[in-house]
Amino acid sequence: MFQKLDEIKKTYPTHRWVFLTLTVRNCDVVDLKETLDHMNASWQRLIQTKAFKSGIAGFLRTTEVTRGNDGAMRAHPHFHALLLVKPTYFSGKNYIKQNDWVEMWQKALRVDYLPSVNVKAVKAFSNNQLDKAICETLKYSVKPSDLALESDFGAWLQEMTRQTHKKRFIASGGVLKGVLKPEDKITQSEMLTSSETPEETDERRIAFQYAPIHKRYVYQPRFNE
């Protein structure tokens, strides 16, 4: 995204940026796939609305899943979206207020509650704010702390991984469609570590080993020797 940023600025010098977060109610992690499917369908309904089409020129949207704070096996899926808005967005009738975003997302979700929505304008000519918005959008799909495998965390991670298998967590559209598509594929040599000898450390390493009896990979803590 940072590599393409200068090109976007030159092509759309008078456009502005808006950072949008859309949430739904927490779900059981075993229902995560169904919830994500519903959210994706709702997003498609949202971007087809007149208000969205009138003010937004393009978008970059990511999915984030964190552990819910209302139970050990609960999930909190939500969207982060970086919107490239048209020059007239903030000064004309195309401006979408906070309450309007809530109403639009509620209708798109087809739910009877008011979902939590956060929308922030990125200050014009502020590279620092834009950099932060890009990093917030593309930071991670799951918090590093939620990837812990100890005790009950392992069960949540295992089920979350199963529920999100083959799910796309990044989407783009409008004038930003395909903006993150790499020009060249990463070669196998680029993916390999530059050192063949692991560094000496007393930190625990995380490993999975396939267990035929369970027909899946199981977690096995290991220690460097």
C-alpha cells in the first residue's frame, strides 16, 4: 500500500481519506464462518447504496477477528475500511454523518440493534495520519495475543482457524480495486530464511505435528536444544 500511495495521490490529488470501522455483535467462535459470510453479504449491500456510491470513490477493507470479552469461546469479528472519498464529500450533500453510517450498516446487516460504528476523517495533507490509518487497516487479521496456544486459548485458536479456512480477509473496490495486487510473485528463495542454523535461545518454539488418529495437526510445545 505504501508503494502505491504516491501513485494514488498523483492520480487523485484532491480526494480525501476516511477510516471506517464496522462491527457486529459478538458470536460463538463455532459460528464465526456463518457470521463472516453474513458480514460480507451485508458489506455488498452497503456499497451498493446510493449514499456510498455518491461519496466514496474507492475502498480498501480488511477483516479482523479478536477474542470476545464475553466468554472464552466468543469471537469479535469486525471490518476496518480505508475509504478514498470524492473531493465534494466533506462540503457537499454526499457527506455521511456518524449516525447515518450506523443506520446504513444496520440496514445492510438487517438486524434489530444499532451496531457500533466508528468513522474518522484523515486530516488533509497529513502523511502521519494517513500512515496510521493504513497501518490500522492492514495491521493484522488476529491480534498476536489471541494467537496464544496455552490452556483454553488453544481451543479458541484451533476453532477460529477452522472457521476462517480459505476466507479472504482483504477486499478492495472502486478506483482502489486491485491496489494491493503484487506486481511480481514472491519466489520460494525469498520465503526461506537467510540462515540455515537457528539461533541459540531458551524461548519456547511453537510447532504442530499431524496426528493421523485425530486427522488433524495438533499443538506440541518444543524447546530449542
